[in-house]
Amino acid sequence: MIFRQLFDPTSSTYTYLLADGGEALLIDPVYEQVPRDLALLHELGLELLATLDTHVHADHVTGAWRLHQRCGSRIALAAEAGAELVDRPLRHSDRIAFGARHLDVRATPGHTNGCLTYVLDDASMAFTGDSLLIRGCGRTDFQQGSPQQLFTSVREQILSLPDSCLLYPAHDYRGITVTSVAEERRFNPRLGGEVDVGDFTGHMNNLHLPHPKLIAVAVPANLRCGQPEGGALPPEAPDWAPLTLRFSGVWEIEPMALLEHGPKAQIVDVREAPEFIDELGHLPGARLVPLSQLTGHLEELDKERPVVAVCRSGVRSAQACVLLAKAGFGQVANLAGGMLRWKIEGMPVAAETDAAPIQA
């Protein structure tokens, strides 16, 4: 059996590839990472049978619909979730076959009302979504969550598996990749040891966490299995540099990729003038055109060459990318993480004497 654990750094989401006999499943695919997933499937010579989401996520958009459009894979999700476009609604005790292997479906509601855990046929590994995280668990304060229900789900459906069963969550924010039933039964501070349902409920009801930043986008999109409004497929990736398409429709370029391919592009810094020469500095060769003035300087840019927009964190520059695309620029990318990430990763910045003239 082929097994791969893949990672999306933006949402700290793990995607899992399982394959046997040339047939593959993807658990919790991420919309922006579909090109990566397709490339891996192609390289390994695998046919994607289905995508399996563990629940309707609130922190990222699923790649299920996009993968279905690209390679005809079925979309599997809990029937309880009530999502559109699901062609294999799943229920407790269902079985999902791939090659000579299969996954058993266990209903583990509580984080949401439609959470599922997928257990490999020999109980050597299980994919727990947000129901059980490494030394933690998913929150229970939205999407029909229930601490009492989650406690029962984890204790009866996950921690009842063999001690040696490896547990793979949908997220980890510390870089830890795997745990086991024995570890979580003993060391999980929320659900292990002598914790009872009263302890757990009291803890969960007093977390008072802010909602995920993408919840207003992610939940409606995931109730459509990741289909964008209007149902349009994203464009094919430009070939001038390796880019990642975000669900917002904006292409992003990683700092290292921009360092390598930057000479091909026009770099437009859309911060305000004082920021251009502050402690973060600016990219070599960048020209300053504040976002508020961008539409007045479009004629100064070459539509035949790629344009990379830059700001402090990537927010204003993403807006600039939208404006540029609407103005007819066909090769536009946003610097992922902006100057903050560029500086953290130790990329070169221009000396003050190299500063491009500030646009009026």
C-alpha cells in the first residue's frame, strides 16, 4: 500500500493519499493544493477513485469538486453534513474500497454534526479529522457541535481501537505528524486518563475561541464540496513561474520562486511611501505604486510581462492582483506572505540607494 501525508502550510491541514493496486483515495484535500495532488497522482501512476472529507471544514476549502472535475473522482462526505454535489454520502459502518484494501467509516460527531473517522482495514491507522487532534481535539461551539457527543465519539469510536493504531489528524499547528491510540488514551489532556464527560464539557464550554478567519468563506464553499460560485474551473497555471491558486482566484508566488523567476516580472510594491523604506525594506527592482494610486498608473505597466504585487503581509497586494486582472493583465501573482515572509526567509532587500522612485 502507498501512503503519503501531505501538508498545506496556510491552513496547517494534512491531506492523506492512500493507494493500492493503482487505485487511490485522498482524505481532506485542499483546494489550493490540487495541482500538487494531481502531480503526485500522475507521477505514481494512480487513478483517484474518491475524495473523502472528514467533515465540513471551517478553516480551508476542500479540493473535492476541483479534483472531481479534473479526474472524475467521486465525492464522499457524511450524509449528515447535508452538502450539495456529494455523490457518495457516507454513514457509520460504510466501507470504501481501493485496490485490495478498504477503509471503514466511523461516525464521530461532536466537533460538527457530520464528522467521520476513517479506519484502515487492519486497524493499523485511522484518520480522525478534527474529532481527535494530537494531544487535543476540535472545538465544539459551532456547526452543531456538542462536547458531550464528541466525548462519546472519541472514547467509543477512536480510543477503542488497538493501542498500536496510528492516528492521523486533519491539522497540527506544531509540526507533529502522528500519534497513537495508546498515547492519546494516556496523555491527551482533554480526553485521556481519568477525564470524564463533565470535566470535558466544562473545559470545552469555557474555551471562548475566536471563529476561524475563513469560516464565512469556507463553510458555504464546503457545503458545495468546494465548487466556486458559478461553477467555473480555475484557469490553468501560468508557465512563467511555479504559482499556487488560492480559492479567492488570486495566484500566489513563494519567495524562493520569486527570487529565481523575478527577472521575468515587473514587481509592484503597493504599500505607502514610508513603508517602502522602513525596516522591512523592499525588493530589488521593485517600483512603488501605492494601492490607492494603482489604477492611475496601469498604463506604465507592460501587459505582456508578468506582474508580481507586493505589500507588507499579502493582503493589499492580493487586492492589487484583482484590480490588475480586471484591467486586463493576464499574468499577475501575489507575493505569498508579503515583505514579512520575505524578510523572515532571509531574502535580499534593496539598499536605500537602490530605491525605485516613488510614484506620485
